[in-house]
Amino acid sequence: MSHSQQYVVGLVFYPGMTALDIIGPQTVFSALPGIQIHRIWKTLDPIQTDDGMRIIPDTTFDNCPPLDIICIGGGLAQSVVVDDPEILAFLRQQGSMAKFVTSVCGGSEFLAKAGLLQGYRCATHWMFREQLAAAGVPISTERVVIDRDRMSGGGVTAGIDFGLEVAKVLYGEETAKIVQLLIEYDPAPPFDTGSPEKAGADLVNKAMAYAAALNLKVK
């Protein structure tokens, strides 16, 4: 797995984010050679995720180096910060220089609001598909979408699939397969209801009501 190429990866964190959106890709990236990971927020103060986990950033918007890959995830409380001008300005600045501009789950909404998805196909959490489509973003129901220098993953757990696809692009399929084996990513879900297409309309409606109640609690 040795590789001479070096990549600087920036993972954008924020209060109310869903931890697994970013922890999944980070787990994959940290197993790759030549990867320098920055966990970024406005300050170095601890961030509380939407499930109560606390994460400590190690890089701020102001001292972040130029990134090869920038990634942002979603969260139950992302509506509180998704229009934050500092976040959108940072995404625009780094996105204009990065080799790859990426998102997982509802992180696609940040990229869209930063003007970074015009003309690019995108994956996102199924609850965000309609509003992104209404904003003019071509939406895909695929687990991971790669459209030129834009890479996106669907909801939450798709971040691991996303990370492995990024690994394949950067280092080749064999290295990505090795990482998949090392993290023993061998999903065997107990239920086949992981997408709205599989779950059916009744369960989708119940899930949306359940998520709405959770969102109120987070806020």
C-alpha cells in the first residue's frame, strides 16, 4: 500500500452534524498512505454532534492549508448553520482550489448553497433529494456518485462506501479493497429497508415523522 503521492484532506465539522457522516470516510482515509487529515471548524472548541458525541477540531478556517479534498457531511441540526456565510465562504475558497469537492448525506446542501454543484450530479440523503432538485442540482439515487471532480455519498452509512470509492480513485482498486478488508466492512443489515425504494411509502412516512420529532429535540 506504499504510495509516493500525498493528499491533504479537509473534513468540515460543525455543531449538530451527524458524526458517522464524517467518521465513516475518516476511518477509510486514515488507513491510506500519504494522507494528511484536517478536522476543520471556525474554532478549536469542542463540537457536539447531533447524537451527543463531542469532537475536537484540530484546524480552523483561518489556518487551514490548501486542500486536495474537502468533505462536509449533514446533520439533524444542519439547518441552523447551512446558511452561515463563514462556512459557505470557506467552502467556496477551498472548493475553487481542491482536486475533489465532496459531501456525504445532507452535506450536499452546503455545497449547493456555496454554488459548487451547478451542473454536477449528486447523491444525498433521500430526505434532501427534492429540495436539492428544486435548487437545480441533478440528483441521483445511487449510493455514491462521482461526476468529474465532484464526489458525493448518500445518507449517513453511505460515507463508508464513499470513502472506499475515493480511495479507489486516489490509489487504485486493490488498495481500496485492502482497506475494506482491514476495517471489515462486510455489511449484512438485518432488514432490507435501507432506502425509500425498498422501505415502501408507509415506512417512509413514519420515518419522516420520526426524524421531524428528533430534529425538534436537537434544536
